Amino acid sequence: MEKLFDVKGLEVTYRKGGAKFRAVKGVDFTLSAGETLGIVGESGSGKSTIAKALLLIEKPSAGTIRFRGADVTAFDAAAKRQYRRDVQMVFQDATGSLNPRMTVRQTLAEILKVSGARRHTAEQLLDLVGLSKAVLEQYPREMSGGQCQRVSVARALAADPRALVADEPVSALDVSVQARLLNLFRDLRRELGLAVLLIAHDLAVVKNVCDRVAVMQRGIFVDAGAAKDVFEHPTSDYTRELLSAVPDVRRALAARGRRGIIPA
């Protein structure tokens, strides 16, 4: 598999008044095509700051972010435009991220036009995320939260990306909708060869869909490795605390007669 991201010693520092706050304190990770990496931690741990750094929203104060071997902080304007097509974001608030005055068809048509991508039509994009073409004429207010999040994923796919960065994409959804959306991310990884960086605040979300997991606390990774190893042999007290709080999603869904996350 092609290595897409190679991040070394990444640091991001914010200034608050006259003081400095190190949100990310020297983390290392890689992400390859067809792979899903989960970054898990409580609010304020720095995981969303990593996403912003990858998307060039925040400038690293130290370290390097390489994409396909090239340093993203050294990209010229043309390279940045291509990079922003290659790396797409899926937001936590799907409904809020969609233009309320545009139908799904208009939303997808705009991205297809701007990106110049020709791999999929709007109808094919909806099929990829499990929505019928009837949704094309609907506005965000006419759809459920789960449908809006699938449209958000379809919009990201419209640019024909190599990687998706999903920041808390299921936190606002109920458990059964979470399961279906997480299955979708896993299917897209397999079918399209996408790399997925999945950010979450609890380990239950990433347990069955990520190849590797990094547990973040106060700006650093306190555990990182293959998902099975992190879950079965955690090395930090913080990870053990998170694991003790992981609900048995399968049992809860079975009790309600609903389909849960299919193990990889």
C-alpha cells in the first residue's frame, strides 16, 4: 500500500493572550492507502488540532507533515489546490456544514465542477454512500442527521480524494445510525482504496473499523499500535480507563433487535 501521510514530531502551539499553549506535543504517525487510523481522546486532548494541521487550517510550530513524500507546508498555490482535493474533510455537524439553500444535487454539482473530478456522477456518489437518487432534490432540513452525514461523505468523495479526515463524524447520531455510518467508512476504504483518519472521543467508535489506533491525552499519544494490541494490551492507565467505559454496543443493539457494526 502506498504511504500517503508520514507525520514526524508534529507540534501545534496556540497563543492565548501572552501565554503559549502546546495543543500537540510531538506526535508521529503514518497513514497508507486503504488503511484506517483512529485517533481517540477526550475533548481538548489535541486530536482535532491534528486534523486541522493536516488540512492546512493550523500551521505546525514544529515537525513535518509529508503527503506522498512531499512536505505540505512547502506547497505552492497549485500544489495546495491539488492537496485539498486529495484530502477531504467530513465534519462533525453534517447538517450545519451543508448549505441550507442548496439541494443535494446542487451541492454535489458544485463540488464536481470546482474539483474537475469526473470519476463519479451525483447519482453514483449517492449510491456509494447508500442513499437513493430521490435524495438529490432534497434540502438539508428535509433529511435526517444520518442522511445529512452520508451526503457530507458523498460531497467529500465528489473531489475524488485519496484520503478522508473524519472529525467526530458520528458523535451526534444515535447508536444504530453510528453503526451504519462506521460500516460505510470501512466499505469505502475497501472499495475505493481510501485512507481514513477517524477522530473520536471514545474507543467504542473505532473498535471494529480501524486498523490502527492512537490514544491521545494532553497533546501526546499515550498508546498507539494495531487496534487489537491497543484493545487487548493497553500500556497506559488512561487507555485502560477508556476501555473500562466502552459499552457493549453489540449487546445493546441485539437487545433492541438492530444491526450493529460488522467485525472486520
